[in-house]
Amino acid sequence: MKYFDVLIIGGSAAGLSSALILGSAIKKPFAEGKKIGIITHQKTSALNNAELNNVLGFDKGTKGGAILKKGLLQLAEDFPHIEQIEKEKVVSVTGSTPNFIVKTNKNEYSAAIIVMAIGPSNLFNIEGLTEYVTPHTSIPPQKEKIMLKNNNHLVKDGLYVAGVLAGWRSQYAIAAGSGALVATDILTLWNNGNHTMVHDVIE
């Protein structure tokens, strides 16, 4: 069974942002040798039908589907040490840190830390996580969306939730920022509790 120090579930705004931040820490001593994976399921991402007209740095009219494709390519080119797991859907997340067991429709994985970053559909039925499901507090009730109960993105020790599933509004910039925040929380954990960000500067 393949083991990951962090396994991100979901390849949309929150999941990809989290993966990019974690990947960028590769040269930090506390992140050296960490095994990071992302299950890049994008089929149900709301970005597939989105047009972005108000996101910093994006041209007006940018299509969400293009962002999804470009994000996977960016991750592969810039941080190839992060393993992208394609065409698999998670059916269960059981156990606890450092030995979560993630089963998909094709394989089984073990991970110390899980980041849940999929959409807030009320059809959510991942075994082992349904006890944390609650109605979404920041989306109109008639849309029937759900979230996972959490405290500042932490569902329980080692299990994080990011993006709209964490209770945030359905806005690209918010979801991406949530994923980035979770990644810096994980880096801080790896760095013995020292608050950690990854910044680059022009020399």
C-alpha cells in the first residue's frame, strides 16, 4: 500500500492551491523527503462551468475548465515530486493519523494527513466522513449544499477540509485561499509549530 505524508483529495481550486504551496516547500529542511499526493478528480468541480471575471491576475472571461487543466500542468512541471493520481474516486476515509486509510474505486492508500478538498454536494457519501456532514452555513439553504464540521479547517487530528466544503462561500479566490491556508498549517506542523509560509523574492 502506497504511503503519503499528505494526501489531498480533490483537484480543483482548493486542492490544487494546497498542493502548490506544499510543493513549493521542497527545499525546506522540514519538508525534505515528504511524500505528497493529490487525487485529481475534477469531474464534479464547479469550475467546469465557471467563467471568471473578477479574480486578481486572471484576464476577464477566463474559463474555469482551462484553469483546471493548467493547474494540473503547472503542478506537474513545477513540482513533479507531488504524485498526481488520476481517474480515481474516493469511497472511504477511515482510521486516524498517522495511518489514515483511503480507498478509491481502484486502489488503497495510507496517509498521515488528509486534506479533503472536494465540492459541497449533498450527495457526499464518503464512508468514514459522513458523521461530520452538516448543512452549509454560507450558501443559501435552497441550494442544499453541505460542509464538514471543522475548527479552522481541522475536522480532527490530521484531517483537514479546504474550500467550499470547509464552509466558505463559493468564490474561486476564497476556495483557493482556503487551500493555501491549510497547506501553511501543515507546513507549520512540520516545522515544529513555527508559523511557516513560503515566499520568494526578486533578487
